[in-house]
Amino acid sequence: MTTPTDSAVRPNVARDTWNVLIRELRPIVRDPFSLIFSLLQPLVFLGLFGPLLIGMSDAPVSGTLQWFVPGVLVMIVLFGTGTVGSNLQYEMMTGSHERTLVAPLSRSSLLVGRALKEIAPIVVQASVIVLVAWPFGFTVNPIGLVAGLALIAVFGVGLGALSYALALGTKEHEWLFWGVQQMLIFPLLILSGMLIPLEEGPAWMRVIATVNPVNWVVQGERALLSGDFTDLTVLWGALAALAVAAVGLAVGIRAMQRSR
């Protein structure tokens, strides 16, 4: 008598994460126009807000761009990954998410694979912004660019995971996702010195900025793209990005494991 073999596919975190990652990347490959269209907002800021900063400062155009462009790269991450939870909300409304929950996949891989997917659009969009700004006097250290892309990629993974966790937490009230998202993103943006220097701002704003992880990521990004690897802000930026990634993945995985 032969013993029946167990042909069921058992969850494997690494394999399942890879499969989820590939599944999430396919729509981007099939429809790259959506990725290009998402560049509209940072290009508007670069083209309209940049000249205002140049006019208000005594620094040359190249100097202003050295300060401004890294902030635009972080802004891409902040707005791009901060809204990805809406995609999961759509899947929950259509029933697609429920089907993935009963699939023989590790629950944690459903979150990690989605979060890792955010690295691809971040790298592509940031590279395009750098190329657009380069003819106007923006210079970048090649090694610093690679390190800067890695910094915002880690940061984006954490923000993306938090966005998915927020979507799961507000699945009964879809409108609440956008309310919380907007309430958090704009203060984080303003209190990061991303678009406007905070040195001349009120003391209370500068104090809050010191505990704003986005502020340290922005400062670290500026130092890296300039090739100033010994600047202490690089260390603080890396620690802030890693902290956001760790917290985001922990909260996101827990939310996905508790999802019904």
C-alpha cells in the first residue's frame, strides 16, 4: 500500500514574497504611462516652485537646485507611497483581496511583497527628476546618487507598508483613509524643510522638525547627492529611514495577519 503524498503548496515567506512582488510589478510594466503620469506633480513643483525659491534667494540657480531637488525626490516618496493603500482598498471592494487571503501564501508576504514593489517606481521617478534638473545646473555625485536612491527606497518601503496598514484599518470606512492620509502628509511635508527652509521659522516648528523623520531623510538626501558622505545628517537620515521601514513593516504585517 502506497502512502499518499501531500501535494499541497505550503507557505514559504521568501518564495511567496517574490511571487507577490512580481504580481504587483506586472501592472506597472503593462501600463508604464501611469508611472510617467505620476511624475506630473513633482515636475510642476520643480518647474513652478523652483523659480520662486531662486528669486527669493541670493544663491545661484545651481546652488538652489542642489538644495531643492533632493527635497523633490523625497516628496515623490511621500506622496507616491503614502497613497498606495488606495489600491488595496480597491481590491478589498472588488473581492480580490479576499481571494489572496485564502491562497496558500504567507500572510506576511502579502504585505512585504507589496511594500517592496514601491522601490521600482521610486527609483525610476527619482532618476527622471535628476535628469530633468541636470541641464539647469544641478550636479550630483554618482555614488551619492546610488546611496540617495537606496535611502529613499528604504524610506518608501516603510511608508508604503504604513499606507497598506491604514487601508486595512479603515476598510469599513474608505473615506477615512484619505482623511487620515491628508492630515498626516502635509504637516510632515511642511515640517521637513523639504520645500521651504525652516531656519527662519518659529522656534516651535524647528523643535518639531527635529523629531520628524522626513526632515532627517531630506537632509541626508541633500548630503548624499552632494557627495558629502561624512555629514552627520547622512547617519541620521539612514537611521530615520530604517526606523520608518521597521515600524511600517511591523505594523503592516500585523494588520495583514489580522485581516479577515
